[in-house]
Amino acid sequence: MDNNRVYIFDTTLRDGEQVPGCQLNTIEKVEVAKVLEQLGVDVIEAGFPISSPGDFKSVVEISKAVTWPTICALTRAVEKDIDVAAESLKYAKHGRIHTGIGTSPYHIQYKLNSNPDEILARAVAAVKYAKKYVEDVEFYAEDAGRSDNVYLARVIEAVIKAGATVVNIPDTTGYCLPSEFGEKIKFLIDNVPNIHKAIISTHCHNDLGMATANSIAGVMNGARQVEVTINGIGERAGNTALEEVVMILRSHKELNLYTNVNSKNIYKTSRLISSLMNMPVQPNKAIVGRNAFSHSSGIHQDGVLKNRENYEIIDPVEVGISESSIVLTARSGRAALKHRLDLLGITLEKEKLDEVYEEFLLLADKKKDIKEDDLLMLVGEKVKSEHRIKLDFLQVVTGKNMVPMATIRLDIAGEKFTATESGNGPVDAAIKAVKCIIHRKVTLQEFLIQAINKGSDDIGKVHMQVEYDENIYNGFGANTDIITASVEAFIDAINKIGNAEIAAAK
Ligand code: KIV
Ligand code: ZN
């Protein structure tokens, strides 16, 4: 094994996807897996197959669609979980079962109601059982961050003896300090006699904002696999961000460590995940936030123009962001618009580009500066025009001391349907009118409105989650009018329910 290579284990589709409202369907997951393959990750954790039929199916389909990365399926230390994971991996060219159990006093006593010896025995049994199916078995010691190092070393030695090829040391609660986490890895290297037979993996959560620092401390002390997600998404405050680890290792050449990731694909992968999961990236997010390479103060701009490295430690081109920032205004031409869309990985045919350009000019008249999110919204509108149900007309009458009323006209597969309803607010009235047309019991579960930039001329982005027939569907809408954005988000979600399900009644 090349001791300078750090393996990238991407868990965007498993730990990342556990975020409420970020669930993807199988087609979307396969699309993400293919993009991760192009990015150059070594392992794709594709799901937790026993958890749902959808997760099982996704692992199967990803296994078929992806060629060279290892496909990993998560299990508890339970035989049934391992059977199902093995079945889901049957088409994988390289399959890995990721099994494990909690090793901290909290998990042993309060979660598992057990004792250290019994947990050790269950860990060993799970690894041996998984070995019946696959050669590549990764063991996770859940909450290793708060586990006693001496006990952890005993467990790790035993699971390696049982056949574990990778041993994962998760800081499940994001509690450790970087120095403490680094020492934990070093302790295992110094005290587990057979440690050279397995790769040590880090899996750090970001509850105290230390996930990346802890992962790097782990690597500096001998870990050679890092578990990450794109944009750092994941449970609670998230997981270690792939883009941060990769760019730290590239920037700090003195560490003499490298990954297989093609950093030029980082930005477009980040954008894809953000838009598919309806999860905006915070503007100041390292590497992929929209402000990460933008200089606003005069002194910084002057410094960067004299020499980019005065204020930039990474060349944005290395992560797939063009160095030259072209500000789009109402005076920009098609070529500038096309250039910015290309940077976002969006290629439009001439006719579509012309359509987007016309809408871009209308928006540019309302807003001073057109940002990437605005462009994504404009392009999203084009995609929406292919939906079966479209918003054709919306009028709301609202104000103080009056009952809000909304009139909606929907275009359903070419036929027009109109309804008028009242509600306790204009959005409520409009949504009731849509429901009245589609005649289905769709319940709104979550409703989030965000401004993209600032100012009263801003575009409002709306994320909605609806429930229909015990399934959850997510919708997105964006418009300078937040009521229109809300109705569009609702209609977007309804379109996902499936064309066959929604029949319009005249
Ligand atoms: O955070 C964690 O401990 C996990 C394990 C299941 C690997 O996600
Ligand atoms: Zn985790």
C-alpha cells in the first residue's frame, strides 16, 4: 500500500442523506454516485439497506451504475442487516460491508444496555459474519471519540483478527479536540499489534466545528481513509467536508499526502448536491461558498489585482471556479451569460439559451447584480416548463382586516383548470386553490422561505415538503414574488408525485 495516499470515503448518500428534507430518490442517487465516481472518490457509501426498501434499491442501482469505486453498505452488528446489505451489493464490482457497534460507555450502558465484553464479542461476530459474504469489511466503533482508548484498542485488535480490512474511528458526537483525536489514532497505532493489517479511517462530525480539523489530525497521526460528505452535509451540524480535506492536503505539500480526487470537479459536484438536496451552501463556506473567492473590500481587490496570492491561498481554477469574475448586469450579452452557465456545468442549446437570456434581461432590470443562484433559478424555470402541471395564472387579494383570496389557473397536460379559495393568508388561499383543482389529499409538512441575497428586490427561494399517501415529496420554487414562489414549490412537489397519480377534475 502507498503510505502517502489518503483514501476518500464519501458518505453523502448515507450520513449526508439523513438530513431531514434532503432525501433523494433512486434516480437522483445514481446521478450523484456517477458524479462522485468522476470526482475520483475511492469509496461510495450508498446507503443503509435494511433501513428501507428505497435504500436497498439505491444500493443495488448504484452498484450496477458505478464501475471503479468501492460500493459500501452500512449495517448494525446484526445478522439480518448484514444479509440484506450483502444482497444489495450483489452487482457491485467491489463491494464493502460497513458494520459496527457503539464502544463508548454511553452507548454500551444506555443505548445497548450491555457490557464491554459482550460488545466486543458482538463486534467480532458481526465482522466474521460479514466476511462470509465479502472480503472487504469495514468495522465502525460508534462514538469512538468518547470511548476509552484502552478498551477501543482491544476491540480494534479483535475485529482486525476477525478479518476487518478497515477500522473506522468515528467521533460520532463531534466532541473531540483535534489534539485528542490525533492522540487517539496514534494510541491505536502504538497499542494494537495487528494494526498494520487494516486501514484506519476517520469519521468526524461537526458539532463543535472541528470535523475537518479532527480528520486532518487523524491523518497526520496515521489514518489513511477519511469519511466525508460534499458540502459537509450530514446529521445535526454535519460531517467532515470532502472539499476541505482534499484542498488542505493539496495546499499543505509538507504533509506529503495526496488523494485521488480531481479537484477541478469539486465546485460543480457541490452545486449538484446543493440543488438536488435543496440544501443551500452557506455563502462563507470554505472552498465552495459563493464568497470563498470573492473580494469585496477595496484594499483586498487592489491586493488581488497586483498578485492573486496576496489574498488567496488556493487558485479558484483548481476547484473548478473561473478566476475572472464576470458581473452580470442588464448590459451583459449572451456570451457572458453562456460563460457563467458553463462554469456552473450547465450547457444549453441555442434556443434554450435565447429563452433564458430574455428572462435574464427582465430579471436584470429588477436586480442590480445577477448572481449564480439567480441563474440556477432561471434555468430551473426552463426545466419546470417540461412539468405536466404548470402554474398558468395566479391572483391574490390580501391586506389588513380582510380575508385573503386566491385565484389559480393550472395547465395540466395542456388543459386549463381554475379555482378560487380563501385562506388564513395568501399562501394558504393559493395552496387551497391548487388542492381544489388536483383533488388529492396532499399535506404540507415543511415550508421554508429564504432570500437569496438582500434587498427588497430580492428573489425568494421556497422549499416545501409535502406528504401524499405516506410518502414525502420535496418541491422548490424561486421568484421575486414569494407567493408565486410558494405556489411553484408546491406544484413542483406535486409534479414529483407522478403524472399517473394526479387526475384533474373539471
Ligand atoms: O457517526 C457515526 O458514528 C456513524 C457510523 C454509523 C459510522 O455514522
Ligand atoms: Zn456519522
